Amino acid sequence: MFKVEKQNKIFGRRKGKKLSNLQQKNLDKYLNDFSIFPNDNQNKAKLKKINPYNLFHDLKIMDIRLEIGFGMGDFLFDKALSCPNVGFIGCEIFENGVASLLNKIIKYKISNLRVHFGNCLDLIYNLNFSTLNEIYVLFPDPWPKNKHKKRRFFNENNTLYLCSLLKKNGTINIATDIDEYAAQILGIMEKKKNFDLINSNLFQSKIANTWNFNTKYEKKAIDSGRKTNYLIFKKKYE
Ligand SMILES: C[S@@+](CC[C@H](N)C(=O)[O-])C[C@H]1O[C@@H](n2cnc3c(N)ncnc32)[C@H](O)[C@@H]1O
């Protein structure tokens, strides 16, 4: 059913400014405890098939939500804090973002959040199908130059995978301030007969403040006067 084109190359920035001592200490000491794929004895994330319910086994959580490319982790952290009965999983390749989220997880003793510090494709290819209630992809890297567009997260294959991870009635929530990328995503999703576009403000006809996710890139878009396309797709049946 799936054509697995593992384009596992990572294109985004992996590191930014030097981590603080606390961030480095937390990464070294605690990342493994909150990792979706714990490290092997060579200290590398060991990929394997994951049933996300097992990540929150002790909490008996049945509602699990995923964020891809969580950036500095603000959205994911706020959600995990305000919804303790929901399990959140997120992935990010940017070390400073992972370190920043980890600091908050530890400071606020968050137990319903797990992370994958690495390529989101390694995560989505390894999650069990029909297990997630919500997926968020907020401001995916736009790669605006024509020669780089194939680096975009949303393509037929990745989208097919993403859709298969959702349960019936689950939603994919997407934000992008690049109209042309929004149109590309819409084109891909329109072919999926088991999904409905349940809400959108496509091409900036209107901004609904209630949809704001308060992420760093959303704030950047607002500050520079760019409007954001918000698209929500709901899975009607498996
Ligand atoms: C434009 S930023 C948006 C960050 C955040 N969602 C926000 O709205 O502020 C895109 C994020 O996706 C992450 N990213 C890019 N490629 C990725 C990959 N293959 N796996 C995981 N994260 C990735 C980047 O490191 C970056 O933090």
C-alpha cells in the first residue's frame, strides 16, 4: 500500500547558539527518559515500531496528539500542561528547541509528553496506524526556491503516512504563511476521499484569532504583516 521513499536526509538547521549549562545537563541526563526511541548502548536513538499508547502506559492515556517540527516547543508545552489527560508526542531536529522544551518538561514535572530528537520521518514511519487523535504541523519549512521544493515535508508519500496514523474523526491541523504551500497541501489532501477540510481561512480571506497557536513562527508572521493559512482536515473513516 505504501511506497516508502525514505528521504531521510535532514535539510534544516541542527544547531543554533551554544546551549546553557542547564540545557546541556538536562539533555545529557534526562533526554533519554522522555525519548520516544530510547538510546542504545552507543548512545544513538534506537528506532523501532512504536505503539504510542505504550509511551504513556502508566497514565492510561487514550488520546494521543503529535506535533511535527515543534521548534522551541511552546505550543506542545502549553498543550501538555493544560491537558494532563492527553498524551503529547513531538519531534524536532533543532537541538536548541529540544533543549528548551526539555528544560520546561523538567521544571514543570510534565509526565504526558515524549519527544523524538531527530528526523520526523523516522518517527512517522514507525508509529502504529490509527493511533493518533490529532496531528499538528505548524509552519513547516517552506523551502520557497523551486529547486528546493522537493525538501518540503508535505508530499504525497509523507501525507499518506500522516493520514494513516490518525484514528477515525482525528484531525490534521496545519498552519503556513506561504499561500503557494497551502495550495500544494490542499491539492494533496483533496485526493483523500476519507478526509474533509473542516475549517480553513485559506488565502487569508480572514484570520480567526481562535486558531492562533502562539508559536515563534506564527509571531514572526504576524510581526512582519504576513497572514497565515490555517487548514484543518478531519478523517471521516479508516
Ligand atoms: C519554520 S520552523 C516552525 C517551528 C514551529 N512549529 C513554529 O511554528 O514556531 C520549522 C521547524 O521544523 C523543524 N524540522 C525541519 N525538518 C524537520 C525534520 N525532518 N524532522 C523534524 N523537524 C524538522 C525545524 O527544525 C524547525 O524547527
